[in-house]
Amino acid sequence: MRLINRRPGRAGWTMLVILPFALLLFAYLAGSASRLAENPNDKLLPSAAQMADAVERMAFTPDKRSGDYLLWQDTASSLKRLGMGLGIAALAGLCLGIAAGTLPLFGAPLSPLLTVLSMVPPLAILPILFIVFGLGELAKVMLIVIGVTPVLARDLEQQARQIPQELLIKAQTLGANTWTLILRVVLPQLLPRLLIALRLVLGSAWLFLIASEAIASTDGLGYRIFLVRRYLAMDVILPYVIWITFLAWTMDLGLRQLTRLCFPWYEGAKA
């Protein structure tokens, strides 16, 4: 049998999923044990016990200065900024995508503009955002919005252009006006794609969030990572990175399940 036609069973699939993570974990623990055996004060590869102590200190022990549980406070602050940024970007991207992909009079100026804006590195304009919006929450949210919106809008624009013209013609034959076409034909086609597009930009959104928190913030996951790096506190940094990865994976899973639940008819929901 050709390799391209071979498929693992359920047990084999589970083992293949677990295997790379197990290998990474084994490699890390072996490297950590080796370095700590040579130098017990080594900070580059902390042991599992050291990271567990750091998690206990950050998540389950009140901070002596503020009395807060730092991990949960940082998580709440970061998720609030991320949620606001993605929410605004999703709404703006949906509106721009519909306008550029459905209405030719708007598509002519918007399509090239969105193309150019999507090429601008958002991190390059971060200092400008801090100058214009200050060092508060608005600049952090706007970085996510500016970085994500053009990508969402371009994706939805292309999806809108792929809607069969027959559907639009039939709707107009039945008396539908422009708003009816957008609300009853175009919008239902684009909403499931919007959820899938949000999954694709989650990594970028987290990157913009961490970068903005690292430069100007007093709380947040990115702020904490860059705060403790000066002490080489890898026992704190690595659990924070793992926690961020878990949050991002959970958000991706939630969006995938939401797509399947709300739009089971959409072909992309099977992905």
C-alpha cells in the first residue's frame, strides 16, 4: 500500500498525536537534569519541581505587595485586551469585507487600500500608537485592531467575491434590495468564514498583545514575562509561555466548536 493511502487507527492516531509532545518533554527533562547535575544553580533549564514552585507562588500565593494572585490577574488583563481587540477587529473586518467584496463602488477604493494596509508591519508603528493613543489600554487594543483587521477584511472580501452570482441574481429577481442581499444572502455566507479567519489570526493577535504589554504596561502576561527576564527567572517564564499557549489553543478550539455548532452546513466547519 502506498504511504499516501495509509491511515492510522484510533489508537495509532492517539499515539502519533502524543508522541511529539512526549519527545519534547523527555528532551527538556533530560537536558534540565544534565545541566542541574553540573550546576545546581543553573537557571536556563529549571526542573519540573522548580517550575511547580513558581506556579504555586504566582497562581496560589497572594503577592506580598498587592495581595493579588499575579497569574490570574495577568491572565484577566491580557484576555480583556485581547477580547476587545479581536471583537473590534472582527466587526470592522466584516463590514469592510462585505463592502469591498459586494459593492463595486466601495470595492474599487477599499480593495487596494486593504492590500497596502495588510503589508504594514504593526509592530513597526507601535511607537506611533503610543504617541497618538498614550500608554494606556487604548494603544494596546488598537495594535491588535490595526494588525488583524486588514487580514480579516481581505479574507472576507475574497469570500464575498466567491458567492455565486446566481444567488444574487435570484434574490434581486424576487425583489431584494441591496440591504436585503447583504443581510439575507452575503452575511450568512461570511459569518462562518469570519470564525475560521479569527482562528487563523489568533497567533498574530497574541503576538501583538505580548509586544504591547512588554513595552508599556503594569500587568498582563507579556508584562510579567519581560519583567522577570531581568532576573533570568526561567522557572516563571516557561510556565507563562505554556499557559499562553494553552489559552490560545483553548480559544482556537472554542472557535472551531462554535463554527460547527452554529454553521454545520458550512464546508469549512469540517476542517
